[in-house]
Amino acid sequence: MKTIRIRVGGQAPDVEADCETSLFAAMARAGIAWPVPCRNGTCRTCIARLLKGQVRYDIPWSGLSAEEKLEGYCLPCVALPMSDVVIAQA
Ligand code: FES
């Protein structure tokens, strides 16, 4: 499985992940704290700016509008990386 790198704004080093692991799960494994009360894509507390790269969602309802996705927001608790990504807190 391809290794994907996640860079979290202001944090170093990059986090290693794969395309089946949520951004949050990979960050948590690396010891990076991120607010994730619901962990299922509904509360929006974890919202982040996707500065680089692409993510996908396995759930049909990720709590983002189509416009927010186009504007570069993502929900790390349910976002699955499709490439190396850079995110920052929104
Ligand atoms: S933790 Fe609730 S939407 Fe991500």
C-alpha cells in the first residue's frame, strides 16, 4: 500500500498514512492533537483547510457542503487521503 504523507500546518515532522486511514487517525497515531468530538463527520468541530492534495469520503453525508469542499475545507475525522496532503486548522 502506498505511503502518503500528511503535513499539518505548524507541526513537524510529516505524518505517514495510507489511503484507508483517516487524516485524524494518522495524526493521532503520530501524537498530534486535533479536536474530534464526534469522529463521524457530523459535528464539524474538526474542520480544516486542505491546502494541498486530495481527500475522499466513504460516508455519503460528510458535514461539508459542495461549496465548502470546493473552497478547500475538509473534515479530518472522516477524510481519507488520496495523495500527500497539507492541512491547517480552519
Ligand atoms: S469530529 Fe465531528 S465532524 Fe469531525
